[in-house]
Amino acid sequence: MTEISGAQSYFGSLAQLMERLPFDQIDEIAAVLLNAYHTRQTIYLFGNGGSAALASHFACDLGKGTVGSNGSRFRVIALTDNIPLLTAWANDSSYEDVFAEQLSNFVQADDVVFAISGSGNSPNVLRALHVARQAGALTMGLTGFRGGKMKDLCDRCVVVPSDNMQLIEDVHVAVTHAVFCSIRRQMLRSSAAIA
């Protein structure tokens, strides 16, 4: 009997998890972001740790990877990318305020605030979602486990049904890539129809 390797076991679990994703909810997120592009609303992305890296990555995908021949661009900002401002708020106020205070400067009604948190319970993520809701922004999120407190603060939320943080983070990357590819495909289709 052949023993299953650690890598094979991990990727087997990942493959099973991928089959259980809420694909309709992922498509809804793509539609909301594409609408924000067309209406010139700003998209704010944020999270901690691996989720902070993904916020930056997703902002790069949307900000650069969707630039079409008409020159129109996504208005997208990762709140994780201004290290001096993050550390200033963390030092002078508290770490729980690092995203909420940045949003307070800019967020407007109908903007899109996109939170990423594996647990769904990060205090600074929750505080920022409260600020966004008070401003009348549309709140969206990516989380895992059972959604945590974040789920109820999001107008749209994809919950990866797992309690393994590494699998959750892998799927979060895949979800953002699926959203990005869906948006880019629709933009290319629209460009082709106009030409």
C-alpha cells in the first residue's frame, strides 16, 4: 500500500474544498466590482498578514491588469500599502484603527469596501466595515471558518467552508483571480462589441 505524501494530502484537501465554493456569490462580487468600474466608484481593499498581501495583490490585478484600450481604469486602493500611515495610526491611536481611520478620510456612499480576513473576526477589519456602512458604502468580504462577525457586516461575503487557515488563504487567492479573470473577460467582450 502506497502512503499518501504530505503534498498530495494537502492538494487533495484543496481540490475538495474548491468544489464546495459558492460560485454564484463569487460571480456576484465580480459583477459588483465591474459596476464600480463603470460608475467610477473607488474600491478599498484591506486585511492583515496574508490577507494584507492579498489586498495588495488584488489591487494590482484590478489596477493594472484591466486597463483597456479606452484608457478607463479601476479606482482601487489597498489600505495595506501605506506603511508610514499604518504605523502612525497604530502608534498614536491603536492597531484597531489602522483601516477605519484611512477610510474615514476618503470613503463615500456607493464606494466598495472589500475586507479580507481568514477568521472574519479581526478587530481592525470589523471597525473599518462599520465605518464603511456608516458612510453608505457597499461592503464585501472574503473569509473562512463560518464567516465570523465580518459576515453580518458585509453586503456580499464569500465564506470559504474550512477551518484550515492555509487552505482558506489559498482559496482566497483563487477567488480574487477568478473575479479578476471574469471582469477582464467581460471588459474584452464589451470592447470587441464596440469595435
